[in-house]
Amino acid sequence: MMKLLILPLLLVSTAYSNAPMSLQGCADEINVFRSKYANELSVANMNKLVYNPKLEKKILEKLESSGGCPEKYVEYEDGFIFGLNVIGSDGLQVKMASNAGSMEVACVQTKCENSGKVIISAVFDFEKSPILAGPPGTRCSGNRTADSNGLCALETSRKSGKYVRKGPFRTIGRGLGRIFG
């Protein structure tokens, strides 16, 4: 009897694990390294990224054009930077941390049907704004003020305390850690 109950549970969990999953924690993970980058290199105007779930659709459209199993690459398109299959992608990691003007990010986790490999992809807006030198958070623009991590946060999204890495996006966090020490 117990075996009969386990089989449907396995089928349901397998079907669920093949579905795309939103990674809202990715904004926090990327912000950890944006903060570290801003503090180590004295970037005064590094924006804190806010998660925008509407951008997930852009990622899914890109993944569809690659057959769902993209090679690692970074692409600029219509004011956005896409990183498909970003696990271990140093190029995207540097862009995520060093583009001070970016404000929004989204991530999607999917599974390649051919290989069964987990694919994590990200997109963020590309804002051409110069990196301003100085103590982190001292030259924030408009409706942004410095948070306790040295990032320029929207006044409605400020959080105190240090960032803590958690969740499935830790993989990218580890890669950024290798770059920024």
C-alpha cells in the first residue's frame, strides 16, 4: 500500500520540478555582490536592484528561441542584458555587479529537457550611467537613498542589516565571490 502512495508523489514532484521557477531571491543575491563591489571599489552611485517579475517573460521568450537549452552567453537587447545559463558565467556576473545604473532584475530556473540540467537565466535593465567615485551610497540619484549596505535603494524598498545569501541563486553568488574575493 505504501508503494502505491509513493509513486503518485514522485510523479507529481517530477512534473513540478520540470516547470519554470521564479527566483525572487536572485535580486538579494546579486545585491550582495553589488554592495561588495561598491564598497571595495568606492562606487558612490550603485543602485540596489529590485525584483521585477514582469521581466521573467522576457527570459522565457529568449529561452524559447534557444530551444530551452542555451549555451552560456550574455546578450544586450532593447535596453536589457540577458544572461542565459548563467551558472559559472563570469561575464554576466561582472556586468551584474558593475552596471551602477541598473534598477531591475528577474531570474528564471528551468530544466533542459535534453540533458536534465538545471538552467538559471537572468535579465536586468541596462542603464547607461557613469560610475561615480566616492564612499558607497553618497551620490544616489532622485528618489534613492543609501541603505546600510552602501547601495542606492528606492525609499520604499530600503532594508537595514546585511545581506544574507540563501536559496538556489547561491550558485551565482559563489561565482561572484570568486571574482570579488
